Amino acid sequence: MDTAQRNIDFHRLVRDAPLINHICFDACSKTVKIIYSSTVPLSHTTLDCKRVDTEKSEDRIYCIQVQYPDFPLILQFFGDTCPLLKGTTVDFVVTASQNAEIEEVIRKALDVKLRHVEAFTGLVNGTSFLLRNIEAESFTYSFDESQKYEFQTLNTESMYPYLLINIRTGVSVVLVDGPNKFQRLGGSSIGGASFLGLSELITGVNDIEEMMDRALKGSPEEFDIFIRDIYGDRAANFNMDPHLLAASFGRVTRAQTIRRAGEFDDQSKNNAILSLLRMVLYNVSQIAFMLSEMSNVKRVFFNGFLVRNRPIVMKTLSFACNYWSGGKLKACFLRHENYTTGLGAFLEGCPNADMYWKEYCSGSTALGRFVPVEPLETGFKTQTFALKCARFKAAPFCLLVDKDGKPDAIDFNTDDEARDFWIQILDNTIAKLTELAIASQSGCPDQEDVISRAKDFESDFVKTMDTIKEHHVAYGNSNARNLLEVREQILQEKGFDDIYVQKKHEENLSAVAELPIVLASIDKLKEAGDEKAVVEYVSRCLLAGNVFDWGAKEVVKLMSSEKGLSFQSAINHVENRPWLFDGFESYYQKHKEYKSVLIFVDNSGYDYILGVIPFARELLRNGAKVIICANTLPALNDLTYREMIELAPELKKADADLAKFIDTEQIMFVQSGQESPCLDARRVHEDLNTVVQKYETDLVIIEGMGRALHTNFNVQFKCDTLKAAVIKTQWLADRLKGKMFSVVFKHEHGTK
């Protein structure tokens, strides 16, 4: 049956097909993993509401998995629609015995040469790549009834060494000491194939998914012997749990009444499959623990076709590791372990493999076998995983204390109330954002296309929210930061790179015009000789500027009202001291001691120009070096690095002191590497760390609700910090036991 007869929308499955420039195939026993890359040209929304092409582009990697019956169809599609592949050399992972036949099919369909990559090399490189780049890639799974996922984000400093337990046909244990440094420590012949073969031999079941479903319904009581069966009440004398497994299938030798294989009813088949699964996984776990002890390794990752985020497998491995190690060793898993080998093989030929790659959620299906993957049509099912290259190297912020710690103040995975509130907020804003997207490109000649893309954004984001409502761990950690970033990604995917660009420009012009007036007020206070009054006033400016936020519902009402929201009225909204979190006295006592200050800015317009700049000007006048850091890419009305650079000449025109500070580089501008209204300091642009280390930063200022409250509120830094924001949602005010427009001015001493 050809593709036309099956009516498969391959263009939806295979992204950027005409632009695909490299591809890799990982042929497994029942599926083929296809990893391919493309370089996608980027467009830009202009101030006159048009969409124009730029000279910039973005590298993307897509990973898809298809079943063997569907492989010829998708291969034909690649051959017909990917002209850049013809005549190139593509990667092929050497694993299965049927490789020769598949290789020939690929050569003919694509007109390419094949380069062989060893499976172990791909496995290790792919695993390390995912751990280094992807947030919440690693997770543990509870072995109680809670089925709890605990996600972890690792970095190159903390991820090594680790053990990789690959449960495929057999079991292989690999010690990974660092990039491209690994060795096979051992393994076992009792692995995935043993489980499949014995299950089929004993029960007649030959499908792994049916086996797993049956295992969930099974009980080990029919076939296995437990400690209590041997020692009875005396088990406690040996300090042993009476419910522990003593002998897999031991009951078969003890009772004549046990059915034999040909006599099994459905429940006995379920019980036998569960007992077999436990036998194999307990054996694997014991090997993993012993080799981890011998190697002095504290982190062990399990992967392979038997794992694949199957709850029954992860629960059993987690319990067994905990038991054998006496609670010292946790079984770890990977969200995307299905693609480790193919991805690692692909990266050998990828020129940007050492750059920072982010999960591209708008191009990925959700995590997990419990999350249904929407089929393109009956009989054709696939899963996809997408990444995009940031084209810079990222690392944990050098002044973080815990470089693997979560930045989020609230974990939606465990806080149902918070998750429900945020999802409702985002649901309520979808229609408005769709209108803004259309308005931002109202100057485009093809308005039907603009409206169509905006409606696609609305539809895709609704589907994403529905998935998270049903399965909150679908994309790993669930928190305000990730939800907002996914929304921005979907907007960008639909060609809306910056829907607030015109509003930001208007506010920047207005704020620059008002800046001399604000600075004159500060200078007048300074002339009066009351230094504390000056510092408090610029602090109130910093807070007042933060009131201007198009992401806050109550503020949008004020800004959209007939009178609008002036900077002076924003200052009036800043409550009098004492503030909800009032670290002003602590900050004032030390403010002249700081020699190098880093400021993470929030919103464009009044927030940056009338809030941050006057505050920074006083630090500069005290002789401090000031480094201002903005987002690399747009998010809501947040200031971007590009906009910050463009505004520098306007700041120089507004004030002689600012002109001097900019010209002498006493004030510097850097990018964070972020594209979210929040701040995840575990992954920042390498340039930021270089500047901070060079100038020995001794104060970090984080301003805004997203960066200082939703994230980093409880994060510790090595140097002093000032976290400043005005609370602009009633829900968060209630959580922090404050009220609308309560002030957070949190000055904390560093750990150094």
C-alpha cells in the first residue's frame, strides 16, 4: 500500500523535510529510530507589523521512531522530499543481525552512502549529551503506590562518573568517567531476550506490551517462594523482611497442584510473567549495585527496550536497587532513553554537538507510555523528540551554590493547587495572546496566513495544556517557568517571534523621554544630602518599574485603562515600608561596599529604563562595575539583549553620567542565554560566566516576579543577592501571606 492510499500526513510527522541535511538510522528489533537535522531560516517581526526574513537560522535535531512495516513508506518520503541528502554519507548504528538488508534499502531509497557507528559509542555519547543539555532528563521512580517521578537536571561537573545499565538482548554495564571516556565492566546473559523468550515459552504470549499489561495484573504468590515460606515467624530473628523474595518459581518444585504451562488460565499467565520479570530485574539490580560499589559510583542509569518508562519495570528496579544497597543507591532513568544510541551516533557528524541544545517541546510528543501518542492514522504510530541549538555553550552560573538544585519556588508536580491555578491562568490568556499575535503582524499582506498561524498556535497550546492537565509530568518538571517557555516556543514555531515588539518599542520611547525627569528628581534629593533617602527612592523606582508587566492580569487592566499607568502612579502603588520582605536596611548598610554588581533585568520599557537604570546609576556613582544581563530571546514584554544594546545610545543622550559610564565600560551589557520570563541559572550563556569571573562580582540583583519569586526565591548564591519584585497576582500574594502590590526586597548574604 503506498503513502497516498494510506493518506499519511508525513509533512506533519517529518518537520522541515526539504531542509534536512543529515540523517542517522538506528535499526532495532521491531522499530527504527531516525535522527535527522535541518537548518531553518528565521523570520523577524518588525515595528511596522510585518514579518521579514532575516539572515539568521536555527539548527534543529528531530528524533522519530517508526515500526518496521511503516519504514519503507517513510523512507520513500525522505527520498522524494529531502534533496539535500542525495549523495551524502549518513550514519547507521550497527546492532541487529538484519542490518545488511536494511542498509541496502536505505542506500537505494535515498541515494546515499552509509557510515557505521558502533552501538556502545552511540549509547554513551547520546546519554551524556542528553544529561548535559536537557532539563529534567534524569528521574527516579518511587517503588510505593504513589508512582512518583522525581526529576533531576545535571551538568557536566556533577554527572560523571555514572554507570549505564543497558537491558537489551542481554545486559551490559558501562562505566562512564567523562566525555568520550567509558569502559564495559561486565554484564549478564539474563536480560531482555531471556524475559521475552521464557515468557513466550511458558505462557504463549509473544508481544512485549501485552506482557507488561499482564505483569501489572499478576501476583508473585503462585510461583515464587518468600522468606516467610522458609522461616515463618522466625524471619525476624534474622533481621529479614518476611515478604522478601527467596526463590523465583520455587513453588513449582514444592507443590503438585501448581498448573503446568499448557494448563495456565489467564491469571496464571499474568502471575508467571510477573515472576519472570522480577527474576530478571532483581538479578540486573544486584549486578548494578555490586559494580557500582566496586567502581565507587553513586549514580546508575537503566535503559534499553525493557525499560522504556514502563512503570512496572521502573518500580521493580527502584525497589531492588534500594534493597541491595540498603537505601544508598537509587535507580535512575532517562526521559528520552529511547533515542540515546541513535542520537549519540548522529552527533559524531554534527559540527555543533558541543553547543547548548534545548528540548523543543513544540516538536515533541509527551513523555511516557501512560501518555497516549496521537496516531497520524490508524495503524501508523510514532513518537517524536525535537531539540534546537542555541549556538552558544552553556554552563551553570558560576555563583550558584547548588548547581543541580531546582530554581523553582513551587513544584507543580507535587502542588496540585498551584498547577491548576497556573493552567487556568494560561487557559484564560490564550485568546488574548492569539489576538496579540495577529495584531503584531497586521502589516503583512497575507492576513489569511497570519490568522491561520495564530489559530494553529491557539490549537497547539490548548492541546499541550490538556496533556499537562491529564499527565502533569508529561514534559518532565511542571512549573511556571516551563509552562511559559513552552508557550513561547509554540509562538515561535508558528512564526510569531516577538508579539510584544511594538508595545515594547512604544514604552521604550516613552520611558526614555521621562528618564531625565526621574534622574533630576534623584539628583535633587542627592543635593539635600540625605543619602539614605536617595537609596530608598531609587529602590522604590526599581520596584515601581517592575509594576509594568504585560504578563500580570491586574497590571494589564491598569495599563489598558483610559488613564493608563504612569510611572508616578506606579511609584504610588509601591507600599510604604516595612515591606513584606524588607531587606532594605541590610542592603543600605553594605551598598557602598560592592565593587562589581550583576543585574538580571525583567521587563522592557519603564521597568528597565526608569527602574533598573536609576538604581544602577547610584551604584555606578559609588564606583561599582555594573553588568546588566537580559534575555537572549524574547518572552512576553521582557527586555532582550538586542534591545538593550540598541537602547544604550538613547541612555547616553538622556544623562551625562550614563554617557560616561557607558563609554568607559563601567557599565556593561551581557546576555543570559535565556528565553523565558523566569531565570534558570543552571544553564546560562558562557559569556555571562566569563564576565562575572573576570570582574569578581560580589552582588547579584534579580528583579521581577518571574526571576525573583517564581524562580530563585529560595536559591542560594556564593555572593550577596538582592531579590526585588512587586507581587502582582492575588494568588501569589496569598501564598506569601501578603497582598496585591506587596513588596519583596530580599537582601541575602552569600555563602562565601
